Amino acid sequence: MANAAEVDAIELAQALIRCASVTPADAGALDVLQATLDGLGFEAHRLPFEAPGTAPVDNLYARFGRGRPHFCFAGHTDVVPPGNHGAWANDPFAGKIADGMLLGRGAADMKGAIACFTAAAARFLAARGPGFEGSVSLLITGDEEGPAVNGTKRMLDWLAESGEVIDHCVVGEPTNPSRVGEMIKNGRRGSLNGRLTVKGVQGHVAYPHLADNPVPRLLRMLSRLAERRFDDASAHFQASNLEITSVDVGNAATNVIPAEARAAFNIRFNVAHTGESLSAWIRAQCEAVGGDYALDVAVSGEAFLTEPGPFTELLAGVIREITGLEPELSTTGGTSDARFIKDHCPVVEFGLASTTMHKVDERVPLADMALLERVYRRLLERYFA
């Protein structure tokens, strides 16, 4: 095994940031990480996947040990585009350190957390020595910021087919609103996107009897959808909500009845609903209005909750010890790849602060990375105690 002291979280994060892995490109990021894990004695598997209509994606699964329990850290090396490079104070892919900050695209989301866990695992495994009987693994995708078709979900299928069983998982997303230690995500709301097209017959506004205006029917459908109060907030979830995100006719003329009208909407829903139940309800509302329409519904993730219990309390206790903060258990925010992992094992999310993720001049304090590495190492020590 390589000397654990050789794994410096800051240096590894810098090396990862210098790989311009804008999704779905890898740009060498997984090679950097695998080289480090290989040196620590992990057994690594590169898992490239592709599907019709999507770009091929490379992924990495690396495991140390073959025993149980099996603790997994999940994350992603792909990042969102930096936008206008000129708007950044520094090159977004330079991995520069300035004023006690690590700068660059992916520093917070989430190359920094990957580096912290790798360094923590290196020190933990070195301290345990050859008598370690459990397993530690990393499940790292290049398809989290993209369509999430050829990434974690496909990797989990491969693990199941290969007989790999994970007992618990932590996803290193930037969960904390401003300081490391503030928040653990122990669930997420589901997300449903709907696209509705109502079809009519184009005609002159002065001769409506010769046309069929689709706009009033679209508005009645949207009104039925928007009127529903889905549920109330609960101990673990915000209330489910539907937001209409677009209404479009594409008609520049004032004297033409359009041939069709389109709308888009999103529902963020809690565990009181499923994508299937909501899809059936949406279609029923459209059918109640009637007429010629087309409805496309896509569920990008179901709602889930990892119930508070020994696993969440183990992580919360470590966070209290290391940071002095009382972490909130939360299901707020968007979706993450935890929505796939929850079908295989209990999963929570904990990483760096989310203050600058996806922004120009993304950055994290070096002190936060030191804290996160300590949290991850102590978590492994307590988990395998």
C-alpha cells in the first residue's frame, strides 16, 4: 500500500480540477483518481456505458477489501460548464489556491469532497493495517450533471450483477448551506417534468367557427393542474408543489388562431406520491377537459427518505464531535444520484458548503476541506469500530 501521507486532499483536488471534465467529458479526471486508489491497494473497475441518443460516459468503481460491512462513498467528477471564462477571476480549471481558498470549477461540487474522502480512507486503512476485515469503496460517475443515464444507475446494475453488496453509502454532495457541519441530506423530493401540447385548427380570428382555438383548452388544463393542493409539509419534507415553467404559442400574428399551444411544468413531490400516481392524475385532468392533446411525462427521480436511525445518528455524532455543530437532517434542494442508490442500501449525503456551486469563481475554504476530511475519517473509524 502507498504511504497514506502521500495522499494530500488539497493536491488531489487540484489535480482533479485541472481536468476540464465538463459533462460528459472525463478529461482524465478518473485516471487521476484511479492512479491514487491503485496506489492504496484498491481494486478498480472502469465502467464505460453508452445508450442511444446519449454520449458515452466513463465511470469508476474501486473497492478495498472483500468483507462486510461494506461502506461506499459515491460522487461525480463531471462538472457543469464554467460559462464565460472572462468572468472568472482565475482560470476555472487551474486549481489555484489563494487567500485560503481552493478555486475552480468542481471545487465544491464535488471534486473537493472526493479528494477529502480519498485522503481520509487512505489514512484510515493505513492505521487499520492488514487486519481490516470490512470493505471501503468509491462509486464515481461522470454523468451526474448530465442526463444521468450512463452513470450511477448503470453502475449499480453492474454491481448487482457482479454480486457486489453495499451496506451503507454517503454521497459527497455539497449539502451545507454555508458551513461544514450544518446539514445532512437524508432524503430528496422526487421530480416530474411534464410537456403538454394541445392541438387545434388554425384560422382567422374573425371566423372562429372555421377554426379550433387550442389556447382556452390548454389554459383549462393548466388551471386544473395548478389548483391542486397536493399535501402539507411534514416532519421530513416540504409540501409537494407544481410549477408551470412555460406557456408558448409561437404566434406573432394578432389575427391568427394558432394550430397548437404548448406548456411545460414540473412537480417536486414527497413520499406521499409516486411518479406513476402523479402521471395518472395529470392525464385524468387533461382528459376531463378533452380534445386533441399530447402529453409527455418524465420522472427523473422518485422521492425517498432514509429514516433517522443508527446510521444518520452515527454521522451526526461524528459531525458534532469534529465541527461542534448540530447538523440538520434535511430533504430540501434538488435531486442527486442518491435517488438511485436508495434502491440498494441506506444512503445519506454530506459534503462541503453549497455557497458557490455552479457559480462563477466556485471555491471552498481550505479549512473546510480539512474539517471534511476529519469527518470522513472519523466516520470510517466509528463505522468499522
